[in-house]
Amino acid sequence: MNSGDTAWVLMSAALVLLMTPGLAFFYGGMVRSRGVLNMLMMSLGSIGVVGVLWVLIGYSTAFGSDIGGVGLLGNPAEFFGLSSLLAGDQVSGSIPTLAFVGFQAMFAIITVALISGAIADRARFGPWLLFAGLWAVVVYFPVAHWVFAFDTEDDAGNVTAVGGWIANRLAAIDFAGGTAVHINAGAAALALVLVLGKRKGWPKDPGKPHNLPFVVLGAGLLWFGWFGFNAGSALAANTTAAVTLVNTLVATSAAMLGWLLVERIRDGHATTLGAASGIVAGLVAITPACSSVTPLGAIAVGAITGAVCALAVSLKYRFGYDDSLDVVGVHLVGGLLGTLLIGLFASSAAPAGVDGLFYGGGFDQLWRQAVGAVAVLAYSFVVSLVLALLVKAVVGFRLSAEDEAVGIDETEHAETAYHFGDDRSARRRSAAPADEVERKLEGSRA
């Protein structure tokens, strides 16, 4: 056990947890003022639901002994409750196993929270929590096993525990979650918007962000936490962590510039919302690639992704799906690009030690990346569609038209984010008797 590595992973876990409140502010600032609290609650609710499930069966399903030795699913009961991992001799590499457990828990939480942005303003809170729990168990935990669970070997090189098929048999590179986190969440978001349908008045009234400073604050917290997300995935305070940190910085910077350039050419101006969105797009893209590209390669990955995602967010108007906060356009598209561009820009000079097409490696890594990306996308979309339809049929998923008109904060949480001199709810004001209104008018005239 190495104390420096342990300290770095523990700190990185805290950084990744901070990303979820950061995401809440990022999403919350982009909705109307009457829906900001619900966006905050959807992220906070994800922490509660997934945090408990991770301790019960999540870690076991993702990192337990593979059932059948085919790389699809860990044994959900192997580490139930985590009591067997409390002893001091339980280590993973150079860190306590529980440090790894906590670090990976934060990935599960943020992945579920990411989905919520696609269904802003129209999903009931209780059914969202039910969907979040079901999705974590049936989709995220198995996919995390595919991507993050590596085979363990003894000193002679014999496999003693089988890991996931994408990480080991396919040998696709996903350092910190381009497939398991972003493609996974983006595909689920697309399925949910198809089940829930469009917001009232969309696309004629798409709604403007009510608080752009919140959006920038959220993007800043995400960028800060993402250093733990990517560099922490080295699971040690070493050269790999340093390389991934620098690549995360420079790719995100390039993506922001790429997004702003597209805005300037297309619309004639660069926006604050575009800058914040470009930051997130760059973070998404470099997540799978940060250990396999050089800093120059990271610039290319970020610039390409920022520009493409700036164009991709408009696809919802062309195809008619109401992805409220562009989870599909940023996370699904950005995750696909970051995963596939490894096959082009990977360099053996980077810690992963693999050459992509542009560095003389041919198409070998590219096809592996493509298979892994498509497999996660297809599995997540199909299963998420089934789960969403199930929740809709059993308990109902969408707000009523009346509640949507009043505002989701009022109807789901009995709260409002802002009070402007009148502490009565919008619902009460709308129900005020006509004679009371007339009395107030007469008083004002007097």
C-alpha cells in the first residue's frame, strides 16, 4: 500500500463527487427559473439512490468475479454491503480496495445524473428516482464491468479472475469512461426523450437559460472535478496521472475554442453558453482518450469535438426529439468522437502505449474502439427504452399538462427558487377569486 497513491485517489473521489453538484448548477442555469430546483434535485437524488445501490450490489456487479467467465457480469452478491473489504489487507494495486470502491461510486453517480438534463421540465421526481435506480442496476453496473473490470493475474501470468469483455477480450481503450459514462448516458437520454415526448410549446418556445452565471459556475466545477475524474483514474500519483491531467486541460481548452469558432461563423457571435458547452464537450471527448494521446493529439481531439458538438446540438430540431439540455448532442456525440478518435490519434509515446492510424498503427485500434462504442450505445438505448416504458406504464413518468404549465418546482417540490415580494405560489395566485383581484385593483386606484 502506498500512502501517496491512496491520498491521491481519495482526493480524486472527492473531486468527482463535486462534479454532480457542478452538473446540477450547469443544468439548473440552463432551464427556466420555474424548473431550476427540479434540476438540482434530480442530480442530488441520483447521489442518494446510486450511493446506496453501489454499496449493496453495484460494486459487486461491476467488479466482482465474472459469472460464467465471459466478461458480461460480476457476481452481485460477492461484496454485498462491503463488510468483507474493511480489513487492512484488502488492497487493489497500491491502494485500499475501499478507496477504489469509493472512487468508482462517484462515476456511477455522475453517469446517472447526466441523463436528467435531457428530460428537464417534464419528468416527475419520484418516477425519475425509480428509473435512476433501475437503470443503474440493469445498465450502468454491467457496462462498468465490461469496460472497467480488468483480468487479474498471478505472478506466473495466469488469469485468476476474469474481467469485462470490452476491457480484456476486445482491448478497446476507455481510460475514464467515454463508453461507460458518456455514450451510456447519452443513449439512455435519447431513449427517455422518445418515451416522454416534447415539452409543452417546443420547439416554437424552447425556453432560454434563466441564469448563465450558474451555467458557467457549473462548467467550472465540472472542469475542476474532471481532473480527479481523469487523472484519478490512474489510481496512483504517477506519470500517467500527470499526462492525463495535462491532456484534460488542453483538450478542454481547444474544445471551447472550437465551439466558439463555429458559433462565430454560423451566428455571428460567440456566446457564454457556447463557451460553457464547449468546455463540457471537450471534457467528455478527452475522458476515454486522455491516456492514449499526446498533448498535441489532445488538442486535435478537443478542437474536433468542440466544433462537431456545436453543430450536433441542432440535430434535435431537424429530427424532432426534445433533448432539453443537449445530453445527446454533447455526451453521446462527444463520447463517440472521443472513443473513435483514439483509433486515429493514439500514440505509443503516451502511457497506453498504442499507435492509432495517424501514428502507423493501421486500423486495428479503430475497429476495436468502434465495436466497443456501438455495443454500449445499442445496449443502453434498448434497455433504457424498455425501462422508461415500464416506469411510464406502472407509475406514470411525465407531468400533467396543468402541472407543466404551473412549473415543475411548484408541483413536484412545493418550492420556488426565487421570491419577488409575493410568497404565495403560482398555483394559488392563478386560483385567486375574481372579487379579490378586483378589490386589489380598486385599492391601487384609490
